Amino acid sequence: MIPVLIEILKVALFLAVALTAGAILSWVERRMSGFIQDRLGPNRANIVLFGRNITLGGLLHPVADGLKMLFKEDFIPEGANRLLFVLAPFLAMFFVLMGFASLPVAESINIAGYDIRFHFFDFNVGMLFLFAVSSLSIFGAILGGYSSNNKWALLGGVRAAAQLISYETVIGLVLLSVALAFNTLSVTEILQKQDSVLFGFLPGWGIFVQPLSFVLLFIALLAEGKRAPFDIPEGESEIIGYFVEYSGLKFAMFFLSEFIEVVFIGAVVTLLFLGGYHIPYLSSENYFLATPYVFFVAGILPLFLSYFALRYHKSASFFVILFFSGVALVFFGVVSFILPQGSVFSDILVRASQILVFCMKTGIVVFILFMIRWTLPRYRFDQLLRIGWERLVPLSILNILLTGLFLL
């Protein structure tokens, strides 16, 4: 019974973290766009407490958005296929969340005789599972456009389908190259093999083993996630997207699934090419020695940002959140210095530090995705397909041939 309860708790915790991360990333993107475009960004949503306006640096905007979507009219157009119309946003969210099932964010830990894994499934063919899930996410866009009884939504769904199918071909070919290079389809084994050193001085990460695969997969996942400059299915300013007839919580599920997919892209790139939770030049056996420094580095960033929150944005509430988050992380770093190696609490802190390393690497990838979103202009649809079929697919096939020749 206890293992079942552990898995249920893991699912509940994962859903809470994923949905919260999606909401916070909607604020991060608006804040980053403000910085890039030399404006303030979101700072108006507030609550009045003891006669003071509390804005939390704009963090209340996702809360306001959620409340607005919750009470907005749930509209279904006349003539629409009600079953498919309701099912489409659920599928868009479901398959994005399913993609995380085989992504380990830390080593397993044994507590009181129970082996706790930090992922849900350990497939021998985890790479194929990633490819299958990313392929199935297309059904949300197709059914959303098809079931709306709106020709513009249908055209938006067709555009989305053509884009996703084109770049899924690239993803499949790139994953084949990665599987050849690491001689396995298991995500866990690929992660373990990156805990090594190449040529005596390079970390054995996938980005150094398969540099061309990294570039190709990054571009393909950018298009698969419908992120700029490949956001044609959702380019509301020029064309009409497949979700034009959606409102309320159904639209919120489409909207939120896009930001969760950004995290998924960052996690896949981190796992396959950036060593996952591994630290360069540090073997897993010696990870305990680096745990305090991981907490210290993770605590410096919020402490650094808290100064800017108070100095330039005059946000005392945001300062308090960042400051105490940094202090808490530094505190855990001090505790990990004191605890002896091999104790239960030290093992928990080691796993926590591995999760922090994984999250920091994923955060860097997500930051790059947001920078691209607010830097590059949108491609035309013919340009998008030409890049996929005439550039990336031939390069992916060439990469497979070069990988095979190198292994021979």
C-alpha cells in the first residue's frame, strides 16, 4: 500500500509543480519581454493589505488570469462537435504532461526500505516514448480546429498539423543519432553515460558527443512547441489560430500547455545533451562533496535579484520573497556541510541538490527560448516548411551517416 501512496503523492506533487511552473512562466515571459522592449512589464494586479498595494513584482497577474478564466463564459459554438471540442484542450495538456513520465531529475533514494525514484517510468525504450508523446500532442491542435465548426480554426489546425508532422520527422532522425552514439534507447542509461569525460578534458555530455544533433533537436523542439519564430499556428496578429473559438478554462488549458511544453523542451535538452543532474568533472560517488556549493550557488541568484527588486522596482513584497528564498537555500547548504555522509538527511539533501542542478540547467534553456521568442521575427509558412524538409531533414540523415561511420 505504501508504494502506491508514494506514486500517488509523486503524481500530485508533479501536477502541482507543473501547473504552477506554467503559470509563473507566463509572468516570466511578460517580464522578460518588458526588459527586452525597454518597458516595465506586468505590475498592475495588486491586493490591498494594511493600506498598502501589494503587487509581488507582477506575480499576481497569473493569479488574476486564472480567476478571469475560471469565471469566464464557457462558450461552445453552434454546430461544433461537443465531444471533440471538449476533448481537444484536454489532449493538448495530457500529452505534454505525459512527456515528463520518463525524465529522471535525480538519482533514486532508499528511505525506510522503500526505493523512491524521481521519475514515473524507467523504460528500456524511453527515447521512443519521448518521440511517441511528442507526436501525439498534435491531436489537440487538429481536433481543436476540426471540431470548432469554423473554417478559419480548421485552417489553423491544418497549418499546425503540417508544421508538427514536418518537425517530428527531424526529431525522430535526431533521436536515432543520439541512440546510436550512446548505444541505447534508455533515457536513464544515456544520462548515466554522460557522467564521464571525453578526451581527458571535455564533459561526456551529449552536446559534445553529438553537437549537430543538439542544434537540430533544439530547432525542431522549438517548432514542435510552437514557439517563435515558429509560432505560426498561434500567430493571432496575422492569422487565426486553431483555438479561436475557445474561451474560459478550455482556452486556459491550451495557453498553459504551451508554457509547460517549454519546460518539457528544456528538460529534454538538459537530459540528452547537458548531462541532466550531473556536474562536470564530478562523479556520482563524490556528489555529496559538491552539495553545499550547489545550494550556495542556487541561493546567490535570488539574493542578487532581491537587491534589484528593492533598488530599481521598489517592490518590498517581491524583495521579501526573493531574499528569504535565497536565505533558505544558503541555510540548506550550511546544513549539508554539517551532516555526515550516508545519513538519510544527507541523502535527501544530495537528491535535492541534484534536482536544483537539473532545474538550473533547464532554466538556462528556457531563458534562451524566451530570448529567441522576443528577438527573432516570425517565419512565413512556406519558409518554415522549407527549413524543415530541405534543410533539417537532410542534415539529420547526414548526421546519422556520420555517426555510423564514426562508430565503425
